[in-house]
Amino acid sequence: MQQSINPTTGTLVAEFALHNDADVERALAEAAAAQRDWRRVPISTRMTLLTAMARELRADKERFARIITEEIGKPIVESRAEIEKCAATCDFYAEKAPEYLADELVASNATESSVVFDPLGVVLAIMPWNYPFWQFFRFAAPALAAGNGAILKHAANVPRSAVAIEETMRKAGCPEGLFRALLVDSSKVAGMIADDRIAAVTLTGSTQVGQTVAAQSGKALKKQVLELGGSDPFIVLPGADLAQAAQVAVKARFINVGQSCVNAKRFIVAEEIAEEFTALFRAGIEALKIGDPMEEDTQIGPMARMNLRAELHDQVQRSIAEGAQLALGGAMLDGPGCYYAPTLLDRVTPAHTSFREELFGPVASVIRCADAEEAVGLANDTEFGLGASVWTSDLDLARQMARQIDAGAVFINGMVASDARLPFGGIKKSGYGRELGSYGIREFTNIKTVWIGPAVAPQTTKAPE
């Protein structure tokens, strides 16, 4: 069984029987057959489906938002925003996919040569719990637009979200069998990856799971896109608007109760402004309202699971024992639910757990640095490379730093966030491949050269006599 447990109360909301081997076989067979037809339909038909997906998401936004909040504890305001972001991304690709997938003429020695973008087939999407709708739709909108099919293996603690997604796709008019959400445990994943009817794999999750999926996919010679963990630096330098930087820092760290790969996690601050920034940052954290995530003004709800809270608390305690200074929080809150106090650790160094490991919850670490050069060195002193922020009034310096920071995205005077118009993904142990933008829609295509002869002899220039 897969259980949906409300982390606010600890109560069981719903449970679902797992799909068996016969269910998996039927889903794979139907998806492969449906995708063979889907790839042949006009792209305008595919765009109609995306528009319908956006419409259905918005029509039932309140119910979907409640499901998200009841399953993972996300504040209801943020859950609504997640659904709207899914719908907006469907609309974006409904408009831009024909442009992104258009044949590209390339000059060569052929009479005509071009690059075309054909779908790969059925993609297995292994998705996490922290953005249960967004993580799927940011993959599905471009993948379906490109002519692929999809099988969703969702996280075990969000089965209601998985079922709701499948219902939404059906209501939007998705061809029968082209998409299916399978409620299976992780032991079934390797078999699905190895199956010839799965053409490629996309995973959003931890680095450890990414290594396993990459090995399984590599053995089967399947294309992968991996979006894994992150320990994003948030660099603040002299001359930055400290009040604005601190305000954004609070949101960048504590949105989704700090449970996002792309949350800012390490706040690297120039020593000469560190006291002022940290005081502003602390005041913003103290002002966060902790409470029932169904309440409109709640900013910090519970963490998604008790084991995640226990792991986070252990990381905080180890950091303090290693010499980090506890400035705020650092405790599991009493009472029902999986609440952890918003926490600020100061004077963190690379020797501390909170610097070296990803802290997936409401804990911020402040690291002092001498200057921009040291800030870049500290930013890169991690196994991760997802996103980074730089705050400074010196834009020339910021542009130089952006080229030196090891990350898939660098935001200058702004908060790192995914945007359908821009590619999203990481390097190092944060994964590889890209989602979103024109690059994301082409990840699950066969980038094919079409050459039409006869060959045209290259022009030669007669040497002067």
C-alpha cells in the first residue's frame, strides 16, 4: 500500500493498493502503442492538449492545492502558486513548442541539409514529493509537446497527487494510454528502465538515487536527465542593498519549508557587512509565521516526514558540536505534526556539516568571507552545482563571478527559481541535462541530421599566377 499521511496532524488521509506486475506490463504496452500514434499527429493537436492541461489545472486549482498541502505540509498559498506555475508552463509550450521543434536548415555540401527533432518514445519520470505537481508538469509539457509518451513513478508519500495528475490528464483529453501514473515501490524501477518500451528516464531526487538510476539507465543505454541535490550559495558583497538582500534571503531559504533542491542554503557574506546582513536576516526569519499550512497567512508549515526532520536535526546538532554558532531555532517543535523551528547558524566554515552537506529543511547557514574572490572559492567548495545568487551593486564584477561559479544558473540580485523560458539543471553532483526553455524540450528528442544529395562540390579559388 501507499499511504498519504498529513504531516500537520500525523493522521492517515488515504491509502492506495500498489500496481502489480500485470498492471505495469499493461501500462508499458499501452504507452508504447499510444506514443507511436501520438508522434504522427500534427503538432497543432499536441498544442491543443497542452492548452487543455492548463485549463484543467486552473479549473481545479483549489482542490489540487489542498491535496499538496495535506500530503507534504506546504503552505496553501504556495501550493496554489505551484498549480498556477504548472498551468503557465503548459501555456508557454503550447505557444513556443512549434518554434523550438521546427526543422533547422544548415548550410553544407548537400543540396539541402537540416536538423529535425523527433521524439524518443516513452519516458519514465521518477519524481519527488516536494513539488508533486510542478516536477511532473515541467517535464511533461515539453515532453508531450515533442511527441513522447510518459510513465510517472511518483514518490511513495504523495499517491493522492499522482492519482490527481492522472485524472487531470484524462480530463484534458490525453490519448488513452499515452500517460499513466503507476503506484509501485522502488524495486520495480530497474525493471522498467531496462524494458525496451522505455526510451529514456528523467529523475528529480537525491544525489544517491540519481547515482543508482544513472547506473541502471547507463547499463540499458537509455538517455537520462537528472536534477539532483543542491547546496546553493547566496553571496552578499559590499554595496549590495542589504535590506532587499535579506528580505529575499528569507524567501530563498524558507520557501516550501526549506525543502527544495534550489533553495539558497549557504549564505556567503563579506565580513565587513556580515553583522548588519545577519541581523536583518535574523529579523526576517523571526517574523515568519509558523502554523497550520491551510491558513492563508502561514509561512512555515511542517516538514514532509518525521524521518526527514530527525535527519535535519542531527545535521544541525553536528554543526553546532563542530563549532557553528546557533543564532536562532535549532529545535524540533513540540506538539502534533512534523514542525522544525526556522534555524540560523552563524560563523559556519567548510569544516562544518551544514556547509558540506545539503540541509533539506528550514535551516540557514551564514559563512563569512574576505572578498569576492574568496566568496567564489567558498561557493565552489561543494560537490553540488545547481544554482547560485550574487548580490552586489557592481554588475561588472557580478558578471565575472557568474562565469566563475560552478552552477547551472547564477542569478544576480535575485532569487534562483525555475522559469519555463530558461533552461534549468545542474552540474557536478547536482546532475546533468536540462529542463525547460528550448533546450529542455529537445532533451527527449532524436536530434537527427537529414541530408539530401547530390553533394555540391566545394568552391575553390584559383591561386594567383
